[in-house]
Amino acid sequence: MGRDGLKRQKATGRFTQHLVSEIIRPRRILARFGRNSKLSAGFTITELLLATAIFSTVIMIALAAFLGIGRLFYKGVNMTQNQQTARNIMDLVSSDIQSSSTPVVNGISGDNKYICIGSARYIYKIYNPVDLSNHNDTDKFGLLRDTLPGSSGCADPYGGPNKFPPNKPTELLGNGMRLNSFSVSPDGCQGICTASIDLATGDDDPSTPEATCNSNTTSSQYCAKTQLTITASGGL
């Protein structure tokens, strides 16, 4: 082998050695990186439990806030409906008083009470929740309004010699509503009469018949109460 051949052999050996070193170096770097990264390859059980606890707490707080907003919404709806119903009843009573030319008469028929204003008769039960799915004009009602014939006077709807049963009455209360009080005074008024109503929806105190709303949002979310008093002049 000549001198040129030896030179070529040495050059080839150096190239091969360089090539092998270049191939092996990345593997060494990756192996070193892998050894240094074993401790950070995943989460420990303690870290997972802590993260789960924090996430659960956030979910519970968000759920409680959502339910609280829902309760306030339903309470607002019930209050609006209750107030609107009370105003509608007082508007009817006021209109009947203004158009009447006869004295107001208050009567009692067993457990029921009634008020005659002109030809309009209001039959009502106190502390009797209205269930429109199970309703009648005998004992399962709240406040009925019907119209009497001119010759009947203020007839008792359920008894007595001048009995005149409810004449196609209209229930003035909504579902779940009930009267705590209803009156037109003084009895026999024909000039200036005062009408008042205490209307409730729901009952958060089962120990008493009267609906009483308290400040507890959870128990009073379906409870609303409205008291209205008006003065009207009759015989106009």
C-alpha cells in the first residue's frame, strides 16, 4: 500500500469516527434529560387531591349562587302575581261600590262569608288555599264573585229562606293563593266605603293557618303577601 493509500485510509477512519460521535451525542443528551425529568413526569396523589378539593369547592360555590338567584327569581314572580291579583280585586270592588245604589251587606253562611255590593256578590273563605285542579264553589275555593238577579237582594249562597246558590261564579284568586282577610266596611255603607284585602301565596309556617313570610330565602321563596286598603264613594 502506497503513501497515498495510507492517507486515504486515515481520512476515512477519522470521518467514520466523527460520524459515530455525532450519532451517539443526541442519544446521550436525551438520556441525560430523561434522567433529570423523572421527578417532574406526573402529579403526586397529594397534588391531585388538593386540585380536586379546590375544584369541588369552586363548583359548590357556583351552584349555591345559581340556586340563590333562582330562589330570588321565583320569589319575585310570586310577589308580582300576588300584588297584581290584589290590585285587580280591589279595582273590581271599587267599581262595584261606585256603581251601586244600595247599601253594602256583609253576611255569613256557615264557614263561608259573603259581601253584596249592588248586584255583585263576593263569597269567600278565610285561610283556604286555592287548588285550581281540585276546585268547586261549595268548599274548595278562595274568593268567588257572581251576579245576583235584581229581585234576590243579598241572598245567602248556601242556606236560609232566601238561599240563592252561586250563579256562574268566577274565582278571583290564583293557584296557591289564599285570603287572610277581606272586608268592605262599615256594614251598610252607601256613601264612602273602605275595602281591604290581605292576600297571601304560600305558607312557610305550617303551625299557623295564616301565611307568614320570614327573611329566610330558602323557606320563603314561594311565599308572598300583599295588604291593600282603598276608599271608594258609592252611588255615583
